[in-house]
Amino acid sequence: MNIEKVNKTILRGDYERLHTSYTGNGKFTNTKLRAREFDLKKVDKYMKLAGWDKRGPDGIRLKKGQRMSIELLTGYSHHRDRITVVKEEAKKAGIELVLKEMDGATAFKSTLEKQHTAVWQGWSTSIIPGFWQGYHSDNAHKPQTNNISNTDNKKIDSLIMKYRNTFNWNTKQSLSRDILRAI
């Protein structure tokens, strides 16, 4: 997603993109991680490797007759201008984003019920990251949990449990950076 274009055009440079969900958490933040840049050459390379090597007459990628179409759920009608830019930029990559707009409460409920493909939504965090609710497999593939991405990875689970069970501040901070890298 071309978030930088949104920041430069719609938001007039007043915002900056965070690189992780836990940017700004001091030594808990993995400052070596960078958000993926919008790079059409990389998109083309990886989409072709995944079999999305053809394009339909409208430029949307095809694989075995299926369109690369992703429903994007949001409860932020006031972000429609931002999402429009993201949608138009995604088309350049051959990806169709279909906006599914709901009122905020309904969109949030739908997200927690795992009735989404992708979500345009903001989450808050605490000063000390809590990873279990958002990324542990105990919370994947079932409704009413904060693991909205259905992350289900044994390596991440192991790191999260070490993180939860340590009382050593330096170890906890190091594990936080490792968890962010794994995510």
C-alpha cells in the first residue's frame, strides 16, 4: 500500500508512517525494522512467483481465472479520501481493493469476529507491549480475540511465552525486538 503517497498528498506531510505496531516504545521497539515501501517492481516479481502473472483488461492480476481482489473493511468513513489513494495505487500493482465501509462499531465487531480479509483500522498500545492477545496462536482462528490477522506461528508463540514469563527488564526488551522481527 502506498502509504507515503497518502501522507504526501491527502495529509500534506503532517503524518509519518510508523515502521511497526510498537514504534515509540523505547527499548521495546526494534528500530532496525522498516515498513515495506511501495515498490511496483518487487510487487511484480513476487506476484509472478506466486502465479499472478496475467492481467485482465482492467489491469487487475489473474490466476487461474481468479482476480486479485481484496475486500478492505473500514469503519472510518472520514478516511475515504486516504483509502481512495491507496485503492488507485494498488491498481498499478494489479490489485483490486474493494472497500467495505461500515459504521465504526459494526466494523470493529466484524473485525473481532474475523469477518474480514483486510482491515483499515487503528489500534492503540501500551507503553510495554502485550503480544499474547494480538499474535499468539491461542487467539487465532476464533472470534472475539485481538489476533485479527490470525497469526498462528509456533516460533512467535514460543517467543511470546518467554516474554510473558520473564521479569528481567533487559531480557523482556530484547524478546520484544525479536518478536517484532518475527511478526
